[in-house]
Amino acid sequence: MRRNRKAKILATLGPSSTTPEVIERLFRAGVDVFRLNFSHGKHEDHKKRYDIIRAIEAKTGRPIGVLADMQGPKLRVGTFAAGKVHLDTGATLRLDLDPAPGDTRRVNLPHPEIFAAIRPGSELLLDDGKVRIQVERNGPDWAETKVITGGDLSDHKGLNLPNVTLPISPLTEKDRADLAYALGMGADWIALSFVQRPEDVLEAKNIIGSRALVMSKLEKPAAFEHLDRIVELSDGVMVARGDLGVECPPETVPILQKRVLRACRNAGTPVVVATQMLDSMVHAPTPTRAEASDVATAIFDGADAVMLSAETASGEYPIEAVTIMDRIVQRVEEDEQYGTMRDASRPPPEHTTRDAICSAAQLVAHTLSVSAIVTFTSSGSTTLRTARERPQVPVICLTASESVARRMALVWGAHSVIAHDVRSFNEMVAMAIAVAQEQGFAKLRDRIVITAGVPFGTSGTTNILRIAVVEDH
């Protein structure tokens, strides 16, 4: 089951995609990695879906990635005596720690850390930015604000602080419980919400260790002050355009998206573009032309993967959403302009033996028109660095590690195959040729490029490049 594209597709599971039949249809339609959203559902719901994914994996013989997405801190106002109020533009609104129900003049804000971080002039957005207020005066447990944009506000609506870095961890108590469960279940990737600083990534990685890879979700403007360092520390990055689109002006989001994709491409860090990619397909069987262009733009800009959220989790047309996304990605990658842009944006290799080999593999593959690049890897790093080169041909990831094979399902161009460790050059060449043939990437008299490291099975030792011809044995 090889894909006819190199960029990958993530799909979120939910009420519309919870049965074995639907999940398998999603996989066969093109899903490479499934997202379990821990903002919703019970642990046992996620475990049932996880078990279904692993059963499909066993049935099809293809490694499938699972990404567990942590909710992160949710900042909300308290309640109103009437359940709902209308705030007039120009009016004043007091925020405080008093849990008593509010009215048009005041409301509870049960987050003392916010009062510690805001200053006069700080802007706060309520209910996804529908209501905007600005701090005029504040103390350690209160703030007097002016309503800049009025509107209706009801109980427990969310709050965003666009230009404020909050002194809080991205992992709440709920997240820590969810994280422990997701790791015990066997998730391959952990998506970390509310990343503001490099320290947030380090905190998560210290907890997770080697049990999963960490994907930092960029949804706070504060994160962009430390973008390069966050990209460097993260195993993957997600452009989470939902909250980002609330906290930033709409015209800024596409620019930030391109900035993230460029930084990740240079670093060789897998990057996912997410949120509202085919949003109209929650209720319609086809996307708008603008949505198709949005997906295409992400692929042209070099995304490793594009993600579906409500489209597959709660939408009416989950299979159709994956099918059309698969078609858009394929069509873009077939376009001559895509190849030109891909080659023009190729970053220079770093001054390491591994990068020299991976860069040479891409060049040899292009010069000799080989059918595939086969990477032998114990940690996935050789496959990642080869994918950074964006070769014209598929990258076969040969690894003895089941978890590595699943993790690489997210990576651009990578086709994972679980195989036993090799012990000699001859065995390496024979296995690479056999797998390339069996998986449908090469036929008789085709050439393939092989990269590996000596001693075999040792992480970080990529130092071999071999050209092999597929011969009849």
C-alpha cells in the first residue's frame, strides 16, 4: 500500500469516525497518521480507536502513526447571573477573582496568573475575538477594562491574550494525566498545545523522554519570538491556525505560516499545517476553491503534512474530505512548478558526514534517475535528513524498530518498512533491492540509492552511500 504522493495526511478521529469500518476506509483513502484529540472524549474512547488503528496496521502490513493532542491551558471567564450579557462598546468591565456570578459591569476571571502578567494597554479577546477589551488599570487580583468591541458574552467563554506571555506551564493537571495515558497506550507523537517558550518544549521532553516524539503547536504569538529555538528543540511543529488566527490579525497568519515552514525546512524538522483546511466539508461533499488553494499552498511551501480536524472528527463527509485532500496533494506534486520551487528552496547541508551522505544521495538520485532512496536507520534520523533534501524519488525507511517506522509515517516522502538489522554490505544491498521490489518502488534493471551507517544498527553513524541495480536472482 504505497501512496502516490510524498506529503502526508493527518486526520482527527471523533464521533463521525469511530467504527473500525470508517477508520479503515479513512486509512485506505489516504490517512497516514491519526490524531486523537484529548480535548474531547474519555480515555477509554481513545483506547478503542487506538486499538482499531493497530488492528488495521496488522491487517494491511503498513505502519500507521498515532498523534495524541494535549488540550493545554484553557482560559475562560466565569458565569453570569443571567447566563448571558451584552457588553456595549465603550463600557467598562471589571475582571476579578470573586466567584460570584457576573453582570454587565464585572465578571469572574479565575486565573490569578493573568492579573500578574497583564499591564495597562494589554488587549484581551473574549469568545474567539468577538468581544475585545483593553486593560486600563489593574492590581494583583483585579483589572478595570474598557470594551473596545462590544457584543454578547455568555458563561465560560474563552479568553485570549495576544501580546502577553503567561507564566504558566503548557501542561495542566488534566494534560499530565492525559499524557501518561497516551504514552502508556503507545502514542507515537505528542502534540503540545500553548507553547510560548523553548522551556515549554524542554519541560514536555523531560517528561516524555524517548517514549514518543514531541510536536509543538504554534498558536501563541509569543512563540514566534523564539521560533528558531523552538523548532530546534521540537521533533515536529504544527502551525495551529485556529487560536493563532484569533490572537493575530488575519492578514498576518499566512505570513507566519510561511515563516514556520521555512524555518522547519531549514532545520529538517517535520511541519504540519492544520485547522480549517477543508472546513466547508464538515457539511458539504466538496470543498470551496479557496480551501483547495489553501491545501495546495501548504504543499507548494513544503509542508510535510496537512491535517483535517472537524472534517473527519465530526463532519458529514469524512471519507470524501480525505479523498479530495489526497487528490489535491497529488496534483500539486505532479506540477512542474512544484518541482522548481522544491529544488530552489533546498537548504545547504550541515557540515556533518550524515548530511553529506544524504545530500549526495539526493544528487545521485536526480543525476541517475533512480527509482528510490533506501535509508537504513535505527532512530529515524537518516530518513529525516534525507527527507530534508526533498528528493524527486520516494524515501524508503528501513528500520528494525516498530516505533520508528510509525513515527516516520508523518515525514515527507518516507515509506516505512520494518525489517531486521543487517550485518554485512551484501545483506544490506540484497535487503534494499528486495524491499524496493516488494513495495512496488523498483523493477528489474532499475537503480536505487542506499544509505546506511557502519557499524550497522548504531544510531547517528550514516557514512555509506551505495548505488545498486535491481537484478534477477
